[in-house]
Amino acid sequence: MDLKNNIIRLKQEKNAIILAHYYQRPEIQEIADYVGDSLGLSQKAADTDADIIVFAGVHFMAETAKILNPAKTVLLPDLKAGCSLADSCPPASFKKFKEQHPDHYVVTYINCSAEIKAMSDVVCTSSNAVQIVAAVPKDRPIIFAPDRNLGKYVAKKTGRDLLLWDGACEVHQAFSIDKLLTLYRKYPKAKIIVHPESEDHLLGIANFIGSTAQMIEYVKKQPGHDYIVATEAGILHKMQEAVPNTVLIPAPAKEDNSCACSECAFMKVNTLEKIYDSLRHGAPEIQLPEALLAPALLPIQRMLEHSK
């Protein structure tokens, strides 16, 4: 069976759109209607006229699409596509944390559950976190959740004193600074580009810090360099397409694995077969309680307004 052609046929028959994150498998990125980072995917989900959204990403991303499109069918090819960062912030625990600081303005990174979004004043992505936090009145204390590494980075960039939730992404915690420095000695002219979810010691040696989309734009503007790329290795597919003659090297992980890089096992559970089955059967479908949709929508809308 020609999976790609059958997926394209089903998309047309069902008026569906496939949204894929940069961390997805290359073959999924190739059949997607749009490939992007969390901000771009949210904006695309908000603007689509499709009846069905197939989200090739992880659970919180599909939830965000459903919050923005409550009347549309949102499919996640594999419900096991979770997120270590989102899981690090359980709603019941965060509710207690928020109640202990009732005067705080709550900024949450989009990598969190719908329940956490509903407890937030505004959502941000790694692309706009600095902008979002800088816009909060200076007399308001701020809770930033769930990513402590991104929160530390934003605090340094804005000069704001943020009360941080102690969460982190396993992928961006997995980079080895020792192996990276060894790799840098092999490529001494390479620029090191790092995602702000990474630990302080990686951010400290970076030539550039930015979201996945910002990393790609940075490399496109300076294609003559070699790059060591410290984020999930799936980004290299689109990045290499953008700069085909540029040497791109994935930053090494602490643990040895098949690619000697840092990969998100959750992102990689999606496959072409699962996307085909999802379109064919209209499942698994993301369902959220009506009572959750409105309070979770408001902080996302505030983010999208800030990001125009």
C-alpha cells in the first residue's frame, strides 16, 4: 500500500489538515500540510478551515488545537504521544502551588496540559516567552511554569524575578556538556545553537539561543558555518532542507543511543501507518470537557494577540 498517496487521498476526501512538529519523523514532515514549532502550529490550528486536524505531535499540542477549534475533530495518531515536561506539572499539585501565591500572575509554557492552561493568565512558547513575560506589569509577581530552564533564561533576559515551577524536558536535560565540548574541539569553527529549555551550562556556551523555528531562521541567514544543534534531532530534517550544503551536527546525549543525539521517544511514536489509520477511522480523537475549553482558551488567545 502506498501510504503517502493514501494519506493524501484521505486528506482530500475528508477535508483534513496534517500539522506536524519539527521533531516528527522525516517521512511525516514530508506529508504534512504545515511543519512548525509550538507557536506556528497554534497559529495554524487557529486559522484552519479544515474539518479534521490530524496532529502529528504530542498530546498537549493536540489539546491546544482542540481548545482553539472545539467544533472540529482533532486526531492524535497515538494517544501515548505524551510529554515529559507536561507530565512534570500535575494539575492537582499546581493548583495547590497557585493557591499558595494568590497575588501572582501565572505565565505557563505551552508544553503543559489543558488543565494547567485553564489555571493560567497567559500562555507562552519558547519563541515568545521573553516578550510575554516582559509585557506583564512590573508590579505583578509572576509564576512561570512548568519549565525551570526556560524560566531561568526568561528571568535573565527580562530582569524579572520569576517564581519557577520545578519541571523540565527530558530531551533537553539529556545533552552532555563534556561530549559537546569534545565535539566542538573536532569542529572548532562551528557555531553552537541551543534551545532555551536546555540547562544553564549549555546556554552559557551557545552562540545562539532560540526556539526550533528561530534556530532554522538563524542558520538560513548564516549558511556558511558549521553548526552543532542542541535540541531534539528531528529538527535537522527541515534545517538541512533549508541549508543543504551546511554541516549540521546533533549535540550529543549523555547516554549512548542509536543516533548519539537526544531524541524524544514520545514524538517518535507517531508513524505514517498511524496517521493513515487515524484518518481512515477518525480516531483516536481528542476530547476535552466543555467546562475546560473556555478557561483554557483565554490564555492562549492572549498569547496569540501578543504574537501578531
